[in-house]
Amino acid sequence: TDFDSKKKRKVAEIYQALNSDPIDVATLRRMAISEGGLLTDEIRCKVWPKLLSVNTDDLPPLPGKELREDNKDYQQVLLDVRRSLRRFPPGMPDDQREGLQEELIDIILHVLKRNPQLHYYQGYHDIVVTFLLVVGDRLATALVEKLSTHHLRDFMDPTMDNTKHILNYLMPIIDQVNPEVHDFMESAEVGTIFALSWLITWFGHVLSDFRHVVRLYDFFLACHPLMPIYFAAVIVLYREQEVLDCECDMASVHHLLSQIPQDLPYETLISRAGDLFVQFPPSELAREAAQQQAERTAASTFKDFELASVQQRPDTVLRQRFRERLRAEERLRGEERTKSILTKPRTNRFVKLAVMGLTVALGAAALAVVKSALEWAPKFELQIFP
């Protein structure tokens, strides 16, 4: 069939990218973003480490049980993991599931022990269990540690200020696409808290079908750290009629939006989220989001993904960015000349999105991100949220 032949071509292209020297990360990103994602868990075991720049030849040893002794997070992690039964495949034997739950606890405690600047949050285990089920405990430990010090970094601060800031991008995205839905939600005063569990678990907590979860993880791992909030926006926009038919009050709209449909057209929504990211990049939305909170976020440091040390904080990166400001502004003028090309919708969408993701990750040309970081930086003292 046509589907089988397309799948075979895609698998061949993925392995060709993996076997090239150097590894063709741009193609791997494009494969992860495009229809069907990375197709199988066997391929994910090979590609996810490349997307996160994790060296699989130098994995840390498996964490030991001694991590549980006198650990301030142990009891909370234990409670959350015990409640995570539905995150394991239905029909899995109890002893196998219980063994995986023990591994899940150890991975979380290991990452927190090695990175004391990170703070556990409820929902973190929903992300870790996804990696555990796909790649196994040892590789999951390495991938989760890299993810926690980069993409998830803002969720792991002592306060939720940075998480709230990321949520602040949701309404500006909706406003750009559908002002009627935006104004209705504003009138209902529903806020964005309905999307909190979506964001901090990468939708792992709210989607019942594991295939849909790993498909989204393919997409998010290949893209900018703010892509999950773009995906949240396209879910709301997809439900436009339901929203507008709802009673215009906070309780009704919050109840509707917090009950996420399980039969979403995922490939269509992934494609749409990619379009919106290209058309309305974070730099164009930053000022509106920053009116509510201006803080350091992963979005401002993703340019340094490959270069940042494990302990490096985003505010350190921003200080370095100021020292490079003249050079960045010069490069931004060049960016303006190509902007009209980048923002044309639909044309070679996955290629553009993969290239943008790659250039941001490798620090080659993340000009919009640098610009938005420079815009946020002077407002560091602004604290709208108590």
C-alpha cells in the first residue's frame, strides 16, 4: 500500500541520517516533526538521544536505592508514582508494573540528587514514565536529566513564576488566529490554568493513548521549548465552536477546556502548531506575554542547548547575551531581510520548522530568540505575580 511504502521510505531516511558522518540531526528533526513522527519505539531509542545531544556511549550508572534515604522529595514522588497506574500499558502484569514504578522513583531521585537546583513538581513523573517505557531505565535517566536542565527547566524552579510566564503565551497566540475566541475567553475570565497540566506533563497526564503521547514527544523534542504552548493553543482553536457555544462564565469554560478530547486529529494539529510557530514566533509574542511577567525562561536559553553546562542558569546566559548585543542586533538586521520568506505559511513547512529547531538548538542562528531575550532582560525586576 501507499502508506506502507511511505513508512518504509521514512524508516530508510531516518537510518540514513543516523548512519551519516556526522549524524544528520536536521533530517532527524524533520522526521520527528513530519507526519507519523518517528514511527516506532525502536527508532525513538536511537533518535531521541540525538535530538537531546546525549552521548549513549557514556551513560551514567543505574541509580541505587540509597537515594531514598533522607530524601526530601521521596514521599511525594512515591505518592505520585503509586497513583500513576493508568500510565502503564493495560494488561501489564502487576509485578512488571511494580518493577517499573520502582525504576521510575529511582530515576526521578537520581536526577534531583545530581541537580540540586531542580525542584520536583507534581506531573514531572508523567514525563519521566514516558521515557522509561520507551527507552528503558538507564537511557531514560540520561535523557530526562538533559531534558530537565533544558526544556523543563522553568517548571523546576522553587516557584511557578516561569511556568506562569510560559502560560502567558497562550492567549496572544489565540488572539493572533481567532480574536473572537480570545475575546470570549477574556470575557469569561477563564485564564490559562486549564492548560497547566498539559504544559508541565507534555500532555502525558491528560491523553489516555500512549501512541499519541509519544507522537507529541517526537514533535516537542525536535522543536523549540515553547512548542507545547503552541500545541495547547491549537487545541483550543480546534474547539472554537464548542467554546463559543459555552456559557460565558469562568466555571463553564474552564470545565469545557480542561476536559481534553481523546479523538483529536493529532497530525493536523501538529502541522497547525508548526505553522503558527513559524508565522508568530515567540519574539513577536514576547512583549504581550511579558506584560504579565518578565522572567528568564527556557525560551531565552534554547540557543545555548548544545553549549550550556548542566548547571548553567538562564540569567547567566542572558548576561552573556548583553555582552554580545551589538553583534546580535547586526545579525537581526539580516534576519529581517529573510523574515518574509520564513513566515510564508505552508511552503516547505516541515523543512523550515526543522531548520528553525536545529539552528536554535545548535546556536547557529537563533536570532528571534535572542531578540526576545534582550527584550525581556531589562524587565527582570517586574513581578506581577506575588
